[in-house]
Amino acid sequence: MKIAIAGASGRMGRMLIETVLNESDAQLVGALDRAGTPQLGQDAGAFLGKTTGVTLTDDIERVLADADYLIDFTRPEGTLVHLEAALRHNNVKMIIGTTGFGDEQKAQLKQAGEKTGVVFAPNMSVGVNVTLKLLEFAAKQLAQGYDIEIIEAHHRHKVDAPSGTALAMGEVIANSLGRDLKDCAIYAREDVTGERDPSTIGFSAIRGGDIVGDHTVLFAGIGERIEITHKSASRLSYAQGALRASRFLAGREKGFFDMQDVLGLR
């Protein structure tokens, strides 16, 4: 698999590069970053003390010239620009782990699946996606008499809240309960809020230090509570999931998928 990485000098980009270099069926052919990034012009493997022959560049056309796949964990605006370029380059397939997309932007991603293969998931971790399946089951069994709260924690550099994973958890739970998350989500509480509406799903976001990603869904009943938690100790799980998504797309010319499809959990 000939793979290019967007956001190559960032924390996630470096983990993706390291993972690709360690996989026998993957080849790093491009490393993209923003104009003005200090590392531009350096070898993509310099941070590992390796020479890959791939240079970090801000030239998307150059990055995609030899690529079959582009893995993108950047920001929504940048990802959409990269997606347009991927479609111009013989429909390069995309694996997108970017979070913070609005509804219209998500529609653009889905539309791209009519021309090329796209896997989009707010969290590529296999463990997180198994957790989503557990939440679907739990929500159906605990539909009455349990208040639902989602608590997430991330590093100080994360710019969106709640996290894409927390929102995905909320959507899975709301769908299982026959609700629309837009109508039942509560993102902030302060002052005199009154009693809790039992039909709502609450969110709490914590930002601090170097927390990779912790997510807990609390089902609080009378006399008991159930907590379903996933904790990430490393970004490696996200990178490994992205490679798994790449392999999933290998035999598919087009289509819009998520990690539930990749893992056969649909």
C-alpha cells in the first residue's frame, strides 16, 4: 500500500509515519504539512533517526503523485482541501480521523465516497469501536430509569470539545434510544439548572496535560451505576486502526465507510 500522511510533523502524524514504516505491506510515499512548518524539507523519518527518502512538503500535488491512500488526522478545513486534491489524483483513497466536522462538511465526505474509497471515523481505535458496540447494547437494556453522562478527557492541545469520540458515543446511544442527539444533548451546566431531564445525555470535557484520550459513559440508576470506559495510553491504537482501514479499502474502488464497517460490527 502506497501511503501518504497529512499533518506529518504533528504528534499523530509522526505516529502514523512510524507505524507505516514498521508494516511490511505499507510504503510511505508522501508526507504533507502546512506552509511555514519548521520541519519542511526534512526527511519524514528524521525524528526516528531514519532516512526514508520522503521529504516533508506543503505541496499536496507532489505528496499525492505516487500515493494510493492519504491518511488524514488534521483539521476539517485542511482535510476537505486534501480530499478535493485526492479526487483529482485518480481518486486517491482517504482514511480520515479528523474531528470537529459540521453536518455540511460530513456530507461532503460522504459525497466523496461516490468517487473513491473513504473511511471516516472520529476514532480509529479498534477498542473504541468495540466500545461503541457495547454502548449500543447497554443503552437498549438501560433505556428506562438510568441517567446517561459522557465524560471525556484529552491533552491541553486539543481544540474541539466534546471530542469526536464522545459525540460518536452520544450518537450511538441516542440512536439506540430512538432519539436525536441534537435534541437531547446537554453540553454545559451552570447556575441554577433545575432537576435533570431524564431524557437528556450530558457531556463533560476535561483538558489538561498530555492525556491521549479517556472516555467514560455513566449509566446512573437508583441504587446502582454502570460505567463503560475506554482509555488510550498511546496514539498507536489510532495509527494501527488507520492501517487496518487502508487494508479494508484495498479491494474497494469507492464507497463511504466507518470503522464499524472495517471491523464487521455493523
